[in-house]
Amino acid sequence: MSARTHVAAVDLGAESGRVASVAFDGERLDLQVAHRFTHQPHEVDGIVRWDLDGLWGGIRQGLARLAGGEHDVASVGVDAWGVDYGLLDADGELVDQPTCYRDDRQPRARAEVLAEVGADRIYSATGVQVIDINTIFALVSDAREHPQRLERAATLLMMPDVVHHLLSGSRVTEHTAASTTGFYETGSSRWTTDLLDELGVPTHLLPEVVAPGTDVGALLPDLATGRLAGARVLVPPGHDTASAVVGTPLHDPGSLYISSGTWSLVGVEVDAPVVSAATRAANMTNEGGYAGTVRLLRNVTGLWVLQSCRRWWQRQGTELSYPELVELAAGVPGLRGIVNPDAPEFLDGRRTPERIAEYCERTGTPAPQGIAETTRVALDSLALAYRHVVEDLAVVTGSRVPSVNVVGGGSNNTLLSQLTADACGVPVFCGPVEATALGNAATQLAALGELGDLHDIRRVVAATEPVTPYAPRGGEGWDAAYEHFTRLVARDRERQGLGVAAGD
């Protein structure tokens, strides 16, 4: 490839990060990962926090490799997971390490908030799915249990923009990241300060919100060396799912996308928020997308359940890769044990294999025996969770989903991909794996004038990497399993005070 323009895409996930150089030659993108690194949250002062120092160290190492590379880098942009935030003091220094959405304080604060204002109040104001991980619940916890954090703070930035601040000194947050908070109205692009006032959360911390593609300044001098000397910081869609959807070559109009990783973000792209009794009942969220689009979706606990199982087995002395786990699961019967991946007992990732067995026994399906069966339960259940979103979207939009497009790390899971086609009864198209980084880079290239609109971006992504198709095989058992699954979801939602979903 004779590349014309290079940009740097920093893609941060809940378990790992990567810094990639993405080249564009006028027809295709060429992504080369300069550095990959792992990270995990840890408990400090009784709160689970992200290791921002470790994250920043990994990012700097990747950028240093690009600085010493062969090609000039025109720009740098960062995407990351949603909902979490960092607090800056008046001098632009972080107050402390950002807290993690998996901390136990989130469910406690959610219960308090729902008792005071109700889920309908939050949903009608924002159109955002009400779940434990919402930013609003962490902020309420800060205001009531850790007020010193907010007293020291001058600005709140969402996680990708914490890194943009470290890169350029900027103090703004990007639209798609803001839309994950539970106190931002995506349709009108404004913070819902009246809701925060009602809950006693200070609103002077809220920053200016900018659109994806905004130039927030040059790299700071200590970073702008070598091939990075002239680089600008261009914010992509900051929420990693928003970047992933940009990098998804949708097979059909109205196709479902699944950004599959630790979380699975499952939905469709629409022109405006859909906030109704039906979407509220289905717990659908309206999050900001690129170029004025809206992502109507549901957050599904994705491969987190399997990841938690794998960590547990590692601690017990059994080291198996994900492909090895998939191969084991493919060799045992499916649709025996079934769980709801979004049940609250799976959120913290502790004792997950034991909790899967306990959940199955308690809800009327056989408890899995051993690693292969437990892995199969996790994957079967995730495919059923995807079908649940498909069915609910048909209710709230009035249209059946014609196909499913899976991107991200989970698109490499051949068994889950086939199970998804079987469960949903529609073709599934998998890839690209690096859709998030490609979407991140493509929006930078569009801001630089190298690419056109969203259609043009997806045309280039489709030309960059082929997709793998999976046809539904039919077969008995899925409808009965799905009926059982919907009962589990209704039961768990009732336990959490959220009511039932639209299709139940």
C-alpha cells in the first residue's frame, strides 16, 4: 500500500488498550497496531478505580513508537468505554484516579435515585437506558458519600476526554461520550442540569460538549516529537461503540449491529432519538452517533461473563485460551442451562462459574458441570440475549431486523457467531475485528478532508477487510429456550425495580 495520510487511533477497552497507526491511500485503510497493553481496575480507599497511570503509560509507549516510525502522523484521537469520568481541579490536575462503574456503590446509588425520582423521570429526560453503570449514579454517590471529590473538582471529563486532556490540555467532552451518562439529552445536545439539581449534584463541573471531528489543539510539546511533531488532537466519536458503529459496514438498511467485547452494544442506527413507553419498557437507550445519527440500542453484558469464568479457572490453575474454550463448548449439547447475562449477580465478576450453576439451579435449568458446559451456557445465553434485543426492536420500531453485523473482538468467536444466527434466525456478518479503531481513524480522516460522509467512510471500511457470513441453521429448541430466557429477564428486571421489557 502506498499510503498518503497516517493518523493515530488510541482505542481503550475495559481490559486492554491499543495504539494503532492507520494509513489511507485513497481507497483502503491499513491498520497497524504499534502497541497493545492490558490493564484492570483496582481498589483504592475502598473504591474500585481505573489505573490511569498504567493506561497513560501504555498510550505514551505506543505514541513513542509512532514518533520514531517511518511516516508523519497527522492527528491523534482517543475512544474509550462510556459512563466513567475523571475530575480535574482548577489547575487541570486530576483530583484522583477515576472510579470504575463496577464498584459496589453504583447499585446502592441507583436504588436511592430510583426511590427518589423514579426510572421514568430519568428516561423521559434523557432517553438513556437505566442500569447500574450509569454515570448519574456514580455522581450521586460522590455527592453523598464522597463529597470531597466534587469539592476539589472544577471540571468533569468523560474517560476518552481525560486522555485528550493529557494529550493537548483540552477541557471539553465529546458528544457521544456525554450521551452515555444518564444526564445528557442526546436529541437537543444539552446537559439535563435540572435533574442533577434535583439530586443534589453540582452542575458547574459540566464541560462544553463538542462534536466528533473537533480539533482540540496540538499535541503538548513533550509528546510532539519525531513523526508526531505536527500532529493535531482530533476527537473521534469518543464512546468506543460510537466509533465501532462508524466502522461497521452494515449489510442491509436497518441491520442490527453488535459491538462485541466485554460489553455487547446491540442496536440499530436511527435519525433521531426514540423515546416512548415502548422503548422505556424495553430499556432501550438513545446514545449519540457520528454525523447527527443516534444509536438506539441496549447494553448487554457481553463476553464479560466468559471472561470472568476464564479468570476464575486461571486462579484455580487451569489456563485455557478463548479459542480453546470455544472448541470445548462446541463439543457439548447446547440450550440446557440458561442464564440472563445481565442478572445483577454477574456484574462484579466474582465466583462466576459457581454463580452460573447456582442461577441455573434456582431458575429451573440444569447446572453446568465443568468448563465446557459452563462456557456453552455463557455463549448460548448471550445469543438469546441478542435475540431479545432483536425482538424488542421489532416492537419499538415496527420493523424486523434483516441481518446482524458483529464487529470487535467477539466477531472472532465462531461458535457465538453461529449461535447468534441460529437464535435470531437471520444472517450474521462478522468483521472487522478492529472496527472501533477503524471508525476512530476514519472520522479523523474525514475531519482532515481525506474522507467524505458516513456512507463514504463505510464504503472504504468495506473495501478494507472482508466479512465472514453465518447462515441460520434452524433446528428445534431455540423458541422454547427463548421463552424461558424472557421469563428470566422479566424476573431479574422486577428484582431491580425496572419492570418488564416490551416483548415480554
